[in-house]
Amino acid sequence: MIFSKLTANWATLIFAFFCLLVLIRLFYFLYFFARLAFYKPVPKTSFRTNAISVIICARDEAANLANNLPGVLLQAYNSTHEIIVVDDNSYDDTKYLLEGLKKEFKHLHIIELTQEAKMIPGKKFPLSIGIKTAKHEIVLLTDADCVPATEHWINSMQDVYDDQTEIVLGYGAYHKKEGILNKLIRWETFHSALQYMSYALAGNTYMGVGRNLSYKKAIFYRHKGFSSHNNIPGGDDDLFINMAATKNNVKINIDKNSFTLSNPASNFIEWKKQKNRHYTTSKYYKPMHKLLLGLYAMTQFLFYPVFIVAAIFFNWQLSLIVFAITIIVQAIIYIKTLKKLDEKDLIPYFLLLDIWMFFYYIIFATSLLKKPKASWK
């Protein structure tokens, strides 16, 4: 008798905890993520073109530059712009490739670094040199392994700026390929964009991605560049934006012309190493951002296992009703956002991919504890 009462009380607590998880999860989807799902850019009443400096940092990236740099150089942007490639101590044929391209494209400017920066690991020193060298106030950043999705990338990214805007967050997607790994990588990339773009729309920007990011030189100088976190190899994109963003100086761009594309990791080990590098910087975010991101990750990690326990030990009908309501809300927001970010082929798998995130957190949890590597390549 006593045992049955204890079991009933325990089961009730499990169900109550499941309902609490659902309420927190619905808060994130309805308060944050719905902003991106239903986002419509405000129509512009005036149009202007800005002078742009595109900056790409490269170390031993000859193959990627050969494949991707022409897509940047051949942009259909007739206003003033320059393409700056910072060759950071490359040992491959990067120098000769760039010199060959320079003969054909006069707006290509090459910065060749031949000495390592002391006490500044990672990409921050070459990127700082590129920004300081840039002739124009607005800089547009991407990586050597990225290619603009269209010839209108520069135009689309600069078109978002107005007098109040200092930062524009773009979407850095991955090429669609066959296989489960490709879908897992693209889902994680989409899920990350769902968060950082939705937070930006809520006036609580916490990061951007260096594959597709733009800001004004004035904000870079105002915050003394990367000086507050120069000792950390990563963070040239997310930590800088985490520090420099305000409620009113950030805009997002989900115009498909504004996307960049990268080749995804070819195997799981390579992807894990890549994510390990990325997650080592999140521990340095502002406390409120760490709280919000951590609470959401906790609900995502616990949602499915707690649902199963509640359904088995409490009441499967009630548990299933609460579960179904949550999934319907998620489905609406996921589907609308997947369409906006041109990831429509993932829609049939969204539930399986959402369940996969439980295992994702287990696999990548150790990344938060690892010390970042000193080299950015």
C-alpha cells in the first residue's frame, strides 16, 4: 500500500516536471523562435548602395580559394567595393593563386602576412589587419571555404543597412548532399540560426557566424577590436558580436540571395572536431545568454526521455496530449523557418532530427570543457 502511494506520488512528480519542461519549451518557441518563423522584413522607403569591403582570411586555402573566390570576385555589384584576402602565413600555393587572380580582378587586394602574431592565437590578428586595411566603412566577412549562393550576395547584405544598423547577421548554409551526416550537419546549422536570429529579432543578440557576417568599422574600433578576448583562439565572430550587439544596432538577413554555402564535413570525426572548436567560446558569453541557451538546451535534452517516463508511469493519454500540443507548435515553427532558410528537404525528417538533438548534446557536451587550440587551422 505504502509502496503504491510512493510510486503514484513519484509518477505525478514526473508528469508535473514534464509539464514544466513543456511550458519552458513553448516559451522559447512562441516568444523567440516564432519571431523568425513569421518574420517579414519591413519594406524600405529609400534605397542606397554602400561602399563595401569584403574580407577573407586564408591559411593554406589554395584549393578552397580556387573553387570559391571567383564567386566573390564576380559579384554583380556595380557600386564601389573591394575584395581583401589576408594570406596568413600560408605554405601552399595561396600566394601564387592570388597573384594570378589579381591580374584579372583589379578590385582584389592581397595582404600577405609572413610572421605569426605573438600572444594572439587564431584568426583575430589577420582579420584585424584586414579590417584596418579596408577602405570602406562597411565590412562583409566570409571564409575561404565559403561561396556566395548567388551573384547578388554583396548587394543583399549591404541593402539591410540603415542609419541605426551597425551589424548584419547572415546565414551560412551548407551544400545539400546525399547521406545522413549531411542532414545532421545542416539541421544543427539551421537550429543554430533559428536561435541566434530569433534572439536578434528579440533585441537580445548573442552571436553571429563568420561565414556570413557584416558590421561597420566604427563598432570594431569602438570596442577596441578583439582586444578583450585576444587570448582566446576562437570568437572572432560570436564573442565580438556578443560584446558589441545592442538592442537596436543589429539586423538579420534571410533573403536567399544573401546566403553563403560551404562544403560540410565529410565524416563524423571531422564534424566533431569542427564543433569542438566552435563550442569552446560559448563559455565566455554574457551570463544572461548562457542562462537562456543553457535552459533551452536542458529542455531539449530532457523533453523526449521525460515524456517516455511520464507516459509509462503516470498516464499515457495525458502525457501524449501534452506531447502532441508541443510537437504541433514545434512543427509549425520548424516548417516555416526551414522554408525561409531554404532547407525544405529537411521538413519530412524534422521530428527525427529533433530527437537526434538528445544524442547530439551527449556527444558534444565535452566540447564545453575543452581548452581551445591555439591555431585557427
